[in-house]
Amino acid sequence: MLNIRRFVQGVDEPVWVDVLNASQKDRENWRAITAEEMLLQEKEDPSFDLEGRFIAELERRPVGAVHANVEKLREERKGFIRFYVIPECRGRGIEHQLVETALRELKARGMATAQASVDSRELDYIPLLEGLDFKQVRVGSIMEMDLANIPQGIGENRQIAIRTLRKDQEEDIKLWTWLLNETFEEHFNFRPNTLEEMHHFLLSDLYYKKEKEILFAILDAETVGYIGVGIDERYNLEKNVEMGHIFTIGVLKKRRRRGIGARLMLQGLEALQAKGATKAMLGVDDYNPTKARRLYEKVGFGVKKKDLVFERGL
């Protein structure tokens, strides 16, 4: 018999990560997390939602998990459903019950909309969500390229000066916070990032612990854009690769279409190469209003997989 119970903080972290890691192990952009990392995230991440987590047990064995995630800082009444089932128990209706549990939880917490994402190759999950009245609203791509083939002469603005964000300088962190909020304001699912969140990411992020860098683009004495690059050492050990990640990039709207994004991309790729990476990965919304995917393809990125985003009203 299947039992879905509420997550107990301080007790269930090992159970949660076991289910999570088992369910996600074949994803290109996933690496295993530890219970210690999860406990640290609960304690230090200012945006982490401690509520809305549930464990599914089949004959007392943990087989699934779901998080009905409500972002504390989001004004929009939208909640996010993340559900996981271990491979050998998929297709038994557990996913359906987990999502229904999350929908009830989000509604009880005052949300008006629920969002869920699935890998496009998880063909059984698409009709599951559609059967629960979800509609597809977005497509995202995970893209990858070989750093042996970094191009030049792709329209990059050579007048751009580049400097590195100084993590010990509060004015630099405030500048990056402002830039990120300005450049992402028109994007899907945007909500303003706080200075506290940016401090946490720069100093306590679980993935790019040692090797991460924010580069600013400067034109006519104005900071007009930025790019963030990093290396997750545990990801590379687990996957047996030398992968670097571009985790963010943005150019002020008034300065777009001037080769600034191209210049930042090339600089970011070269920075990853200098850190020992032989490949680079990034994620992008295919419907991005800046048409960012075109730039990534021009630089040399190709699509590795697609993620589909679904929503429904509550």
C-alpha cells in the first residue's frame, strides 16, 4: 500500500536525497547531492521553502518525493511542483498521487497557479500532467559545446572592457543584483533577486563552491552586462568530464544588439577553458525574448535535451 506523508525536517533529508538521486541519475545536467548539502541549503539558503515536502512510501520503502514549492519572495501566487519516483517504481500511479498531493498543498497555501517541468524524453509524464489539466507553456533547452572550438569574429564588440566582480566589495554585489534584475525583468518566471540571495550564492553556493566568476562588460564607462561561469567539481567527478557551466548572462535592454552578448560569451568560454574545462553547458528558455538561443548556437552550442514546462490554475 502507498503512503504519502509529510517530510520531517532534520530527519528525512537522507531519505529525500536517496530518492532524488536515484530518480535523476541519468540526467545530463544532474549530479548527486548529499544529505549534508541539503541540510546546509535548508539552513542557509534565504529562498529555500522548508514547507510543502512529502515522501511516498510503498510497503514502508521510500519510493517517491514531491515538493510543492512556494517561493517566499514571489508576489505572484504561483507554486512549483517538483516530483520524483525511483526508476523501478515508475508507471504505478505514484507520480499521479504525488502531483495531486502537491496541488492540494499549493491550493491550501493560497497559490492560484501550479507549474511543473518534465524532461521531454519522459513520455509517460506528459500525459500524466495533461490528464490533470496542465497545459504546456514553455520549452527549455540544455545546450553543450566543445571548448576546443571557441570561435572568433561572430560580431563580438571589441570595444568592451571586461572586469571581474570582487566578492569582497559590497558595491560590486549590489551592482550585479541590480543588473540581473534589470536584464531579467521581462523573462518568464522572473521575480527580483535580493541582495541577501546574491551574497548567499557568491559565498555559499552548493555547486560552484571553488570555481565561479562573474564578469562585467563595460562600454563607454558604463557597466552594461555580465556573465557568470563556474565549475562544479563533484559534477565532473561523477560524470567523468571536464565541464564548465554558464549559469547566467545578461545585457541591459538599451544596449542589446551591439555585440555585447557575443563578447561576454566568448570571454566566459575562455575563462572556463583557462580553468581546465574542455566542454561547456548552459540552459536556456527557447522563448527567451532576447533570442539568446540564436547567440548560443552561433557560438557553437548544440541542444542536448529539452525540458517542457506545464501550468494549470488552482
